Amino acid sequence: MHSPVGIFDSGLGGLSVFRLLPDMLPAERFVYVADSGRAPYGPRPQAEIVAFSEQIVEYLVEVEQCKAIVIACNTATAAAAKVLRKRYPTIPIVGMEPAVKPAAQATVTGKVGVMATAGTFGSEKYAELMSQYGRDVEVVEDPCVGLVTLIEEGELKSPRLSAKLNTIVPPMIEAGVDTIVLGCTHFPLVGEAIAEIAGVNVKLIDPAPSVARQLVRVLQEHSLLAETSDTLLTNRMHTVLTSGDKDRLRRVLAATLDPTTNARLRIVKHDFMTR
């Protein structure tokens, strides 16, 4: 099928998922929506997050004719995945969730750190995961206030980023955690900076690879994969739409994606998303 796959996030965080996909699915075309003009989603009421998500997915389905959707945002997944799946029952929708289960399995000390947003921590899905997999481990949570905003501003290696991370990560290490869940898709974009502060004995759990693999499985199961033998498809342009600043987006894309993928991007400022 030659229709694209739609991906959306409250902003730039979903690039941690998107950057994996062109190599895994070289014949597919992707349309990525970065709702940076309304980021972060974490502090917003659930009803507002649902409304934003419905608006974006309606565009991806009705205008871009996407054959599948990836909600590359933990907060949006927790708030809106059920609503979206009910509204679009024939379209596969892949979501995110904090990797509490693999973290609980990986920890040796029995202490796990979770970096996420307030929206994720307050969600029903997170409560379910904690009930299932967090009962036998001690969990140290941090809502990482302000971190998403710094990443949205393109501060991936700045002194301000280091200062913020030094208020989040060291207390977790002091509490004895040996595993940290990156429970927001923005956070793997600064994974190197987090790892440098955490140290070599702390494992970071990034759910993006498992979500990318799940998308591949879903496309296969629904017979939606593009034909890899079609050489024209492998040269098709991907589209990145933003409700925020295009120049800032370009800088983050250059720092995040490989040159081959960057060369195949069409970047569009889209005002259908309003505050």
C-alpha cells in the first residue's frame, strides 16, 4: 500500500521514534506532525489533549490519507488512544507507554527511576502498569518540569539542559536506582546527556525501538506494507508538519536524524493547529 504512515507528538519528542523508521521500513512514506505550538501536553487537562489528538489524527486520515497512525507521545497515548481507536476502528493505531515492565525486569537493586510528565504519571494507563509491574520494585518518579520545554527550544546539549538534568538524575542515583525509564519521547533525544550524568552502571530504558518494531508487526498483520521492490517508493519524500517554529525544527532535525533521512524531508508550517 502506497499511503503514508502518520506519526504525531506534542512536539519534537516523537522524532525518537521516527528516526528509527526509515531504515526499518525503507519503502514507506511518513507524515510527522510536531504540535510544538501547543507543547508541552503534560500539564494540560485530559479533555484538551484528547481534542488536540483528534484534530491531528483527523488531518492525517482525511487529508494525508494515512493507512496507520503512531501516537509517538506518552501523554497523548494515555489520554486519547482509546478514543482514537474507537473513532477509527479500521485504522491501526500504535501508541506509547512508559516501559515499567522491562525496567522492573532489568533492575538488580530493585529500584527504578521514571522520568515522565505529570500527564503520564496521572494517567489510568500508568496506574495500571504500576499495579501490574511496579509492585515488587521501588519506583522513584520525577515529572521533569521544564525539560520538555528545553528540548522543544532545541537545547539538546546546552548548559541549561545540563543544569536541568542535574536536578533530576542525581537524586534518583542517590536513591539507589540502577534503571531509568525514559517515559516521554522527548527524553531519548537527550539520552546521551542523561547517560553521562547517570553513569555507566545505570541502564536507560527507551521504549522507541519496541514501538517501531510494533509498527512493523502491525503493518504486516494488516497487509499494509509498501512493496520494497518498487524503487520509486524508496526515494519518496517524508513530510514533517509543525505548529511551531520551522527554523528551530530544522536545527533539531539536523541534530537528530541521519543525513539521508534529512535529505528526504519536506518541512511545512501548518496553521490548522491553533491554540
